Amino acid sequence: MKTSQPKAKPHELAVVKDEWIDLYGHMNMAYYVQLLDELGHRILGQFGLGEGYTLEHNCGLFTVEANVKYIREVRAGDPLRVELTPVRFDDKRLVTQVDLYHHEQNYLSASMCQTALHVDLGTRRVRPFTATATSRLQGLKDEFAANGWMDS
């Protein structure tokens, strides 16, 4: 009997570039934050909450708090995987956990808990999520819960 493979958690891939390496021979801390933020945003785009949403609704997510933990170094040429987990959301706020893994060795290299506010780009003011965004965020949480990804 053939068993089905578990569905892969949404992710984005990257490789550590030589220019990201600092004096100590590992990826500089600034690039960890850049990758976690940029690739995390791409993952949100997979759920209709990225650039397309911003262009359609003239709204976006502004980070107001980020807590980064550097756990284990990565070096030039290392393959990376970024995963995002929705922690919670309300009418104006989204909290996510964004993790950076060494893709081949599967160790956690860095982790960032990020809080973002939904902002109207015309007024530059926080506003409630659109009905579209709220539906997509709930769908995102539901998919993660259904696949057992919330605690992984």
C-alpha cells in the first residue's frame, strides 16, 4: 500500500552569497534579518498577502517589532530554507514566526518573531485588514493547523 508523503510546509530557498560573509567567516547578522523579512514576505505572497495584495488594495504590512535569535552560523555557499508560521492576527496586526534553516543539514540557524501592522499606504495610517486579507489570514492559519505546521 502506498502511503502519501506529508505536504511540505510553505518555504523559500536561498544560498549564502560570498558578499554576505563578514570578518568572522560567517553570514553577517544584517543578512539574516534581510532574508527572514524578504523571504517571509514571499511566503505571505503564496497566500495572496504579498505584492499583489498591496497593489490591489494600496495597503501593506509594516513591521513594528522584531525579535531575532541567532542560533547557529551559516557560511558562504550554504543552502538555506526560510519557513514562516502565522502565530496570531487580529483586525490590524499580524504576528509571525520566521525561521531560517540550513536546507541540507536541516538545523535551525536563526529565528525571528515579527509583529506587523496593516497600513493604508495612501494615509500612512494603521487600518483594519480588508475582508480579503482577513479571509486569507484565516485560510493561512487553517491550512497550517490542518497540516500540523503550527508547532513545527
